Amino acid sequence: MSYLESNLKSVPTGFRKILYVNWPLVILLSAVASIGFLMLYSVAGGRLDTWAEPQMERFGLGMAAMFAVAFTPIWFWRNVSGLIYLIALLLLVAVELFGAIGMGAQRWLELGPVRVQPSELMKIAVVMLLAAYYDWLDVDKVSRPLWVLVPVLLILAPTFLVLAQPDLGTAVLLVMGGAIIMLCAGVSFWYFGTVIAIVCALVFTVLQSRDTDWQLLHDYQFRRIDTFLDPSADPLGAGYNITQAQIALGSGGLNGRGFMQGTQSRLNFLPEKHTDFIFTTLAEEFGFVGAFSLLALYGGILGFCLYSALLNKDRFSSLLTLGVAGTFFLFFSINMAMVMGLMPVVGVPLPLVSYGGTAMMILLAAFGLVQSAHIHRPR
């Protein structure tokens, strides 16, 4: 125990929790969100009230939620992880029955004036429940088939509900986020090798199902695959989005065109410029330097999470922190790969930068869990 920590024992508990907060992580999260405010102001043509101001308000609420979660003992979150998962699962069922439809998908619940997306909550609920499960499970049982089947079912249940919306991007995040927890918990690599082989066979089956009576994907999802393989085949149709995104990325060069000088976004060539494709606006206006700076901030957030997880002697806290960090990594890596044409467009927003309420609030609450694990770790 360090000299500082030994002296902190005499400090009142509430104030001590404030001192134990991982403040560099708070600063990095705020810096990334500020970049988001700046870009939303730019794509709105210099207007705050269109997207930037509502995003700032949501960030303020999200930060308040983060500190509320952070100051709650980590054992409480371990004990209620099953309840949170059950609530998220029931909300997904409610979406299937009563959900609001937007852009051809049924993903939202209308709760008075507020529209929420329960699949965002499920991304974190899965991580919480699996971390609690492996904290409870004896280490020598982690790779036994029966005990591997339980988390697999816990992952697949919400995944199938999300696929029915349809939301392929979130379904992929659910599966991969759960897999990260299983891998960190020590599940044998043989299981992952088997799953990879099954996925390859499934991909082949899905592609073979096209234009048959048993087609496994929607037509628009197949068009996304075609666009991924050859965007230039239909540059004014299905390939329009990714073609314009690549033009914006390339035109930014090293230092970019300048703030609010991006032609692709200013002239409305760039699709979904305030949500899924906002990274291309950043790259066009600030170039490689701006894009790399954002990536460095994301890397810093991951670094502080991994450092906190390695220091933590509590198994649940460590797995939870790794799960949130892994899910966060999947968020921004998939979005960036998507807009650069390295993978199909699956509708994953850029965390803390893309416009959106539910995603930002849930993500900041998830970092509140990371902070709770850090604040309440054994010292």
C-alpha cells in the first residue's frame, strides 16, 4: 500500500471516492465527446441547436449517470447483473411486439417523449452477467462443455431478438462482446476455433441462400455485401454511401481542408454525416492528423481501462472492466473499418462522437461501472 493510500484511510468515505476516481479516463472521455460536439456543429452548417446542443445535454446527463454508477459499490452491480439482463431481454421482446419503426427497422421503444433503443442496454447487460457468472464459477470448470453452454445461451438469446429487428451490427457486437469475456475468463481456445469454423460454414450457407425460398438475410443486407466487395459497381445506388465516404477520406490528405470546409458534408454528398459516417467528416476537415488524434484518444481510454483491470484483484471487477473496454474497442474499430470500406456497412455508430442519445447514455454508464470497479477495488 502506498503512503498516499495509507493516509487516505483517515479521509471521509465520500470524499475518498472522489479522490479514487480515474480522472485521466474522465478527461479522455470528455475530450472525445468534445470532438463530437465540434463535428456535429460543423455538419450542421454552424448551428448548435441542430445536433451539437442536444448532444451536449445528453453528455451532461450521461456524465451524471457515470458518477452515480461509479460511486455505487461494485458488489451491488454484481448482485443486480442478472436483473439488468432480464430487464434488457424483456425490453427487446417489447420492441418485437410494440417497437417503433424507423428506416425499415423496428429497434426503438417510444416511452412518452423519449425514444430508447434497448439493444444498447443489452450490450452492457451481457458483459455484466457473464462477468458475474465467471466470478461465481470455479476456475477449473470454465472450459467444461456444460459450463460453456450456459454463457453461449445467454449470448444467443438476445442476439436472435436483435437480428429480428433487424440489426446485424448490434448482433455482431453482442456476440463478440460476450466472446471477449469468455476469452478473458479462460475458456479454451478450441471452442473459439470451432466457432470460427462454424461461422465460416454459416457465411457460405448464407451466401448460397440468396434468391432462394430459404433466404437467410434481407435483400438490403445482401446489397451491403455486394457494396463491400465492389462499391464502384453501383456508385449512384447501393455503393453511393461508401463511395462518397472514401472520397471524403481521401480528400482530407495530411492536414485536412479545414474546419467547416469539407465539401462532401457541406454539399450534402456524404450520407448519415452526423451518425454512422461522422468519422469521414473529421478525416476530410482535419486530415490524417485529426483522424489519428481521435484514434490516440480512443487508445488512451483503452489503456487506462486495461491498466485498471490488471491492478484489480477482484475477478468480477477485472472481467467487467475488460468487457467494457473490449466492447468499446469493437464500437470504434468496426465503425472506422466500415466507413473505410474494410468491412460491410452494418450501422455501428462512432462512440461518443456520432449523434445519438441511448448509445451515449449507456456507454457512459458502462464507464461508470469501470470507475466503480476502480474506486472500490481492494487496496
